[in-house]
Amino acid sequence: MFKNKISDLIKIFFIFICLLYGWIPFEAETYAMSFRIHLIFMFLLMLYAFYSNSFKISKYSILFFFTLIFISGLLFFKSYGSAIFSFVTSILFASIVVPTLFNNSKFKNYFTQALYLLIIMSISMFFLQIIIYISTGNLPLLHELIFPFSKARIATEIQFDNLTRMGGMYIEPGTYSNYMFILLTIYFILKKKVNYYLLFICALSIILTYSLWGMIFATYLLIIIFLVQLKRISFHKKILLLFIVFSVLFYINQNIQHNNAIQYGIEKLQRNGTNNSTGAKKTAYKEFINSIENYFILGDGFSPKLQKKVLSLQDAGLILNLSIVFGIIFTICFLLIYLILVFKLTNITIAFISLPIFMSKLFYWDPAIWLLFFMLIYEYIYTCNVQTKKGINI
């Protein structure tokens, strides 16, 4: 039994390391170097998943993979870019790992615990960074500690009383905010339930990043938690909870003019130009609307022309960069399939928690996106097959 426990811990730790260095964004010396590091760890996890699934390839995985490869082939003639290799790797990763999650309960258990460990480490490192900064005045670059080949982007807004925006072990505050949503969504779908204590602590940490996107959608998370808990508790506790909430809102309203984080958020909303993420979003949407007729059937391929006008298409959000690269029809289909399946296969809380992912700075080559998407497709097929077999047996 002791040997089995050690073996289980090693497997969980192995998957955790693969997720940490295969998923979490960092910047090595070049894009090619970053891609190679990500690829090594994704390949290791794919190999382990393939072995755990008895070297079997699902016919649904093959269909999923080659459907997206066919679309990629069409886009290849529109424009070629090295990003296609990241995208193909990501859909291959999902095609191999997802079936194993459904066909091997031990692998699913190891994967779920490794993902939980990644979430806990992410939150813990963020609060550790804050504690060290407040207590010593020194700002530990935890991202560079975990990813020694990458540089942390921690900004201090001098004009807002030296407001320091931290991201824990992530490369920047916005990256932490965006990734916590998708990590939590995948974890809750695998567990089939929501851990509200974990969700609350995560929402609090996201607010403390002072990322504009993070502050908005972390508040959205807190509203979800409030509404769910309000429905569950007794009448007297509802009155007490409402009193506390309105007291907090009154306090925030009275102090909003003196809150540096709020003022920084307001100032960011007013920014224009392509030299900052908020301005880049505005420019990207403006340019997209001006040439929207070019993106209906097919997108602009893996080297979109908008890249010359926008600092980063990634900053524009997942829905927009999917529309620009793959086209509006593809994006609508992707979004509709996701919404139908996530509301059908999960509870409404998990579904609502996942929605901000589409407004996040996650990019179309992020493996977590395709893992989540194919998880829902595969679970739906898996559930239908099980129900069909039961019907035949009856």
C-alpha cells in the first residue's frame, strides 16, 4: 500500500509538472524556444496518456483532430504563420488526453489532483508574493523563480501612489487572472461540483492583481457566489448577508474616489493606441468592424493582416482572435456548441463561471482551450453511447 501511494504521488507530480511547463505562459529568449519547452512537456503528458489508454486512438479523437486540420489547411492558403504549429500541437494534445480522461479512471484522478495542485500553487504563490512585499518592501519575482528562462512583467503605476500589480508565479497580472478561470472551469467539470471556498479565495486574489479584466470578472464571480449562497441559506442569514453586502458596497462607494486601484482601472478604460493592452483591444475591434466582410466564411489565416496594426491580437480576447484567424462562421459554431454542451452537461454555476473565458486573453493555440472544448464534446458522445447501450439491454 505504501509503495502504491508513492507511485500515485509520483504520477500526480509528473502530470503537475507537465501542466505547469506545458500550459502556463512564459517567454524564453524567442517564440521558437518557448514553443519547444511547451512542446516537450505536452509531448510527455500525451505519451503518458496514450500509454494509460492502452495505446488506443478514439475514432472521435481522429474526427476532431482531422476536422480542425482540414480547416487549418484552408486557412494555410490565406496566410501562413508559425502559430499553426502551436495550434496543431494543442488539438493533438486534446485528442490524446481527453479520451484517456474518460477511459481510465486512475488517469482522470491523477490529472484532476494535479490540476488542483496547480490551482492551489497559483493562488498560494500570489498571496506569498503580496505577503513578502507588504512585510519587507521587497518584491520577489516568483515567475522567474519557477520559470528561470523567462522575465516577469510586474508594473508599478507611479501616478497611482506606486500601485504595484502582481501576478504571483505568472508572467503578468492579466495572465494570472485569465488562466485561473479556465483552470477552475476544467477542474470543476472534472469534479462535477463547485468548491465555493476555493472560488471565493481565487476571486479575491484576482481582484488584488489590479488587472482591469480581472477586477471586472472577479466581481462577476463574487456575484455568482452571493446569488448561489443566498438561495441556500435560511431567511435570517439572508438578511445578515444582505446587510453585510450593502455595507461593503456603501463603503466602496464612499471611498471610490480615493481608491488607487479603481482609479487606475478607470484610467485604463480611457486609454487608446496600440502600445497598451486596453488601447490594443479598442484598435483591434475597430479594425475588425471596418473589415468585417473579409472574415465571414474564412478568417485571415495564421498570419492575420491585423497583426501589423495591433500590438497583440491576443489582447483583443478569445472570441475576436478566433473570428480573425478562423472566421466568423467557425467562431459562431464553436461558441454555440460550447454553450449548448456546457449548460447541458454541467450545472448552471459552472457554466456561468466559464463564460468569461471567451472574453479573456487566452489565444487559439492555448491547449487548455481545446482540452475544455473536446472534453464537453467527448462527454456528450460518451453519455449518449452509454444511454444507447442501456436502452438496447433493456
